[in-house]
Amino acid sequence: MVDAVAFGHAGLTEVLPWLLALLPVFGLRFLASWRSARLGFQAASLVKTDVRARLLDRLRSLGPVTLGEENSGDLSTRLIDGVEALDGYFAQYVPAMVLMTMVPLVILLVAIPSDWLSGLVLLLTAPWCRCSWS
């Protein structure tokens, strides 16, 4: 589309079918992003629930004699803040890392069939490629 408009001097009527074909792609991208965010928050919630249960079990096993040296308010604040800090990692960082791994693969899957030489260049210069040519 960019080539047609920039170099072929195509008008809106010529590229309108391509623009309309992109609407479902944008819709799928939105749904994938929304689903990824939901799954991330659900995973974070499950992990936090599990960590809280483990921490409470550990506190129970330590008993009041060991915990008597700790200020209960300070201890509970540290536990709550520590568990809540896991939220950003599991809800945002992990899904972003998965996406960052998938995007280059999708680009390769599109580039190689359309232009194998460009796909080869992308493959060899990809961030994951740590080839040593010496």
C-alpha cells in the first residue's frame, strides 16, 4: 500500500480494499493484546495467592516464639508489599517477553516466503543469533 501510494501515485480508491482488509487484522491484534493482558493478570493473581499461602504456612511453622522478635505491623507490611511486587512481573513483564520472542518469528514467517533473501538477512541479524564467523 505504501509503495502504491508513494511511488505509484495511487489514490484512496485504489488502496481502499487493502485498508479494509487490515481492519480484521487490527481487530485480531486488539483481541490478542486484551487476552494476553487478561491471562497475565490471572497468572499474577494465581501466583500471588500461592505465594501468600506458602508465606502463611511458613509463618505458622515458625511459631510465635520466633516471630515474637518481629513487629507484627512491619512484618505484615513487608509481606503484603513483597507479594504485590510480583504483580508487575507476572502480569506485564512475562507476557511482554513472550511477545518479544514471537514477533521476530512472525516477521520471519512472513518475510521468508515473500523474499527469501531478506528473510535470510533478518534471520542472520536477529538478536537471538549469536553466530561466530571467525
